[in-house]
Amino acid sequence: MKYFIIFGPPGAGKGTQSSLLIERYSLRHVSTGQLLREEIAKGTEVGRVAKELIDQGKFVDDNIVLDIIDNQICNYDSSIKGFIFDGFPRTITQAEALDKMLLKFNKTGVTAVLSLEVDDNVIVERIRKRAEIEGRKDDSSIETIVNRIKTYHAKTEPLISYYKERGRYHRIQGDLPVDEIFNNICSIIESL
Ligand code: ADP
């Protein structure tokens, strides 16, 4: 099994690239943001707790997210060749927990971190456009968007060094057309 992480700030295009990658490489897309939004839609207790935080642009607690991931990687269809984690890990605690979880399945851990690099000003523009199309509450106010970008820099960016030190980090220019980015990611995957 392959375990890819699609990495980058909010609005970097992780979801878009994930949907192309799952088709090409028979992967399962595990988006913690999407899974949390499903919990909210179902009105579960986890959803209720998550909604409060998400709407303010804050992270959901590591233990909630880790339960979701554990459940995803332990129950899967045998036809898939791996996973692509989108929006996870977002903290060092989550990255360390993922490494521990993967030890149950392989010795090599995360196969590769595919990191979409995009400037903050481009991100804000993209999220504002997405707000018009998808109507996500956390995309609707500039204050929440700015909070998410700040949280990204403070808590998620340290993962770059974490994965560089482990030789798993691959950078991809994220402000190119979708198909060019996709081809660049495919070249990285095929060179592994
Ligand atoms: P984006 O990448 O555009 O921020 P996501 O759909 O990945 O959108 O995430 C939406 C929100 O869900 C995040 O702002 C955060 O509140 C919550 N969330 C998603 N994944 C995690 C995670 N791994 N840890 C904590 N909170 C998360």
C-alpha cells in the first residue's frame, strides 16, 4: 500500500489534485475536512463539536481527527492501491500519530508528501471564489480565511521540516494550470 499526503495551505488545490490522483493510481481519498463536514451534516456529536471550531477557522482536536483516520485506514476495499490524505496531518502530533499507525502496516511509513506551494495572496483569492461555488461557511468571511492561513503557518508549516528530515518531502509549484500541476505530481510519483 502507498500512503501519500497532499500537503499545502487551505485553498492550494489539494482536493482538485486528489480527485485526479485517485483515478490515475487507484487510491482512496481521505479528506478530514470532508469527513468532518459529513459528520456535521449527519448531526452527530463529533459534528457538533467540529462545527464550532471549523466555523471560526480553528483546528478540530487531534484525537477526533485521529479516530477518523484510524477508522479509514483500517477498513478499506481491497481493490485500492493506497491512500491519499488531504488536510491531514495538520499538526506535528498528528504526523507522529500517523507514523505510529502506519507501523502496523509497513516499516516505511508515509510514501511521499506532495506539497503544493502557493502564496498567501493567491490562496485568499481562490478561497473567495470557492465560497461563491461551494458555499462553505468557513470560506465566507475574510476573517475566518485569514485565521485559517495564520493557523496553517503556525501549526502546519512545521511539518515541512518534519518530512524533509525523513526524506519524504516533494515540492510542487501550485500556481500553474491544474493539468500541469497534475503532470508534475505524476512525474514525482513515478520517480519514487
Ligand atoms: P481547507 O484545506 O481549505 O482548509 P479542509 O476541508 O481541509 O479545507 O478543512 C476545513 C476545516 O476542517 C479546517 O479549517 C479545520 O477546522 C478542520 N480540519 C480538517 N482537517 C483537520 C485536521 N487534520 N486537524 C484539525 N482540524 C482539521
